[in-house]
Amino acid sequence: MARSVSAPRLTLKTREMLEAWLFVSPTFIGFLIFFLGPLVAIFYYSTTEWNLLSQQATFVGLHNFQNALLENPDFWHVVRNSVIFALGLVPLNMALALSLALALSRPFFGVVFFRTIFFAPVITSAIAWAIVWKFMLQGEGGAVNQMLAWVGIDGPNWLREPNWAMAAVIVTRVIKMVGLNMILYIAALQSIPRDYEEAAKLEGASRLQIFRMITWPLLAPTTLVIMVLTTIGSFKVFDHIYQMTGGGPENGTLVLAFYIYQQGFKFFNVGYAAALALIMFAIVMALTLVQVMLRRREME
């Protein structure tokens, strides 16, 4: 009689490895499909001249990058607007978030209510938020100008004047997202041991000295995270620009993310838009590395 042959048994190490791969496979497959795949596609499209309407792609090498960096003056105007937007949004957002966190980190009656009020815009629909502010910032009929008129101030047409449109978009974006950074700062403040502050008070240190010498240095890791995330978010802003100004007036609020949308889905220059997306990725990566290096040098 033929002897029955049994299947080889897997070792414990092999079974554990297979189980681990089964657990991580959904995330890994999602990474390949939704991140690595589109990233490779963007690199390919950036080397082509592909019109979305005609569906004809021609390999042009680095011509799209050359066109953006050396030949198209609009690109540097857009980069300038993006830098202005980031320089206005990041410091204002962080300063306001830290101020709110210092005021709301200690328990008092109604602190949960105030935290909820300042965090509520974060979970509000960005499009709905932009639409409401667009009506509020209209000319004479806007709520903001009507309130200014009560105190004798003639407010401008915020979203139709180049000198005011960028400031209006920055402020509304700060109010929308400041609650998230406030929560991060509150969590960091509550993790600082109270012994440091009490010891400093016994030595006669003032509140300003305690903040400058103890609280602020201990907040450095959280500040770095907030700075990096806020900077990245400032370069990715699209919904506010799309709904409130459409890049105007006179391209005064035309930032890089909205410019990429225009080139890809309005003018159907997919190859050029892909090249712009890679350039924006490089700019954000460079700014992030600079911030990390400066913060690390400061901490050392």
C-alpha cells in the first residue's frame, strides 16, 4: 500500500510572518494603489505634453520643468503669492493657537464650552465656511462692513481689491484651522509637570520668565510639529481660494495649489500640471527640512 504523504508543517516563525503580512496587507495594498501608483504616474505625466481633451501624449523630457522655472513668468508670481500666504498664515495661526491654549489649558467654569467654540470651525465644512465668509466680506452689503459702518469706518470690498483679498483669505483660514493647533498646544501644556513652575515661583520668577525659560522650551517638539503641519497646509490650500476669490482679483490670490488645478482641469495641460505638482512637493519638502534643522539646532 502507498504511504500517505502529509503536507509539510509550517514553522512557528513562518506562520507568524504570514499572519503579520495578512494583517498589514490591506494597508500595504492601499499604499500601492492610492499613494505609490499616483506618485509614479505624476512622474511619468510630468515628462509628457498631454492634453486631457485630445488624449494625445508626447514625451518632452524636462521641458515642462524648464517652462515653469525659466520661461513662464506667471509661475514665479504664483510662488510669490504662495509664500506670502504661508508667511501670513503660519505665524498668525501659531501665535493665536498658543494664546488660546495658555488661556484654556487650566480648568475653570465653562472651559469646555470655550474649547468647543474655538474647535468647531475645524470640523465645519470648508466650502460652507468659505461661502459664509464670502457673503460676510462683500462690499457695502457684507456683515463685516456693516459692523464697521456702525463705528464710522468705511470698509473696503475685501475680496475684490488686490491689497485686501489676500489678507481676508489668510484671516478666514486662520480662524478655520486655529482650533486644531490650540488642542495640540493644550495637550502639550498639560503634559508639562507643575513642579517646574512651582519651583520657579519659589525662586521669585515672574510669569513671563516662567514662560520664556520653562514653558516655551518644553513646547519645542510640539511647536515643530505644528509649524511643519501648518506650513504644509498653507501650500495645499485650495478650497478657500476656489470659493472665495477664484485666484483673483488680478491673480492676487492665485496660489500654487489652485494654479495646478487650473492648468490640469481648466486648461487640460496635464503634463504641465504634474510638473508643477512635483515642484510644489520639492518646495514643501525643502521648507520642512529647513524647519527641522533650525529647530534641532535651537534645541541643541
